[in-house]
Amino acid sequence: MKVKVAKWGNSIAVRLPKAAAEALQAVPGTELELTIEGGKAQLTAPSRVRRIDLDELAAEARRLGPQNEPAYEDWGILPSEWPDEDWSDIAPKDDER
């Protein structure tokens, strides 16, 4: 497919034919990736990652209902081991804190 280069302000522009825009799923405002390699220019559409906001997640949770909630896990206070060794020789003194 051939396109013509036109002047646009201080730049030049290439107008995409309808078929090319549809193939790239490009609409006005779409950002395309331009790569130039060995004298060849290539336009690609970025991969579309759909963003989901918290309202959508909450609506989906309500739609699924409480019977589909994951089981509640109470982690409580996890036990931690306190060393039996005497570390007083390297611990900071009250006036060093």
C-alpha cells in the first residue's frame, strides 16, 4: 500500500488509509510505535493491556456472590524466636541509642 508524505507544521506526516488504520486498530489519539531499521520504517500498535479499576473488581465480586469468596485465613500473630544467646556485649547501651 502506498502513502504520501505531507507537510504538517514544521513536521511531515503520513496519512494512514482506512484499511491500515483498521488493521492497527488505530483511532484518532492512538499512539503507535515507530521503529526505523535499515532504512525501513515500521508502525506497530502497542499491545493492549486492559486496566481494571477497583470499582470493576468490586462489581465483579458482588456479581459472583459471597458463595464464591475465598476461605478466610487468620494469620494471627506469628510466633518469633528470641535468641537464647547473650548479646549484651554488642548491644547498644542506653546512652548510645
